[in-house]
Amino acid sequence: MTPTPDVRPVGDLPHAIGRTAARELSLNGITTLRRVAEHSRKELLAIHGVGPKAVAILEEALAEKGMGFREL
């Protein structure tokens, strides 16, 4: 099994989201918290490699900046 490359840091995304989530978000054009806020939790969770833990970390980072996920 090939190890996941560590592409972090990706924009202003928190380092704590993990390598796989950072890589997959980046591959989907999501490289900043502003871009994260353009998506709903459900949309983010549909991205392979982005799980509940990464979404919770992103939610906390968004809240610190006065932002949140897009509501459906």
C-alpha cells in the first residue's frame, strides 16, 4: 500500500484534518476555509477521505472565523 502524501499545509485549512482529508479537499478545489464554507456538511462528507472527524475540525475552524457550512 502506498502511503498518503502529506500535502499540508493547504491554504488556511487546519493541519489537524489529516493528510487524506487535506489531499482530497485540495483535489476537489477546496483549499481555503472560505471554500469550505461554500459546501454543506453532507457535501464534504461525500468526498472520499473526508470523514466526520475532519468535518468537526473544519466546523470549529470556521466558527473561529465567524463562518459556517452552507445550509441546504
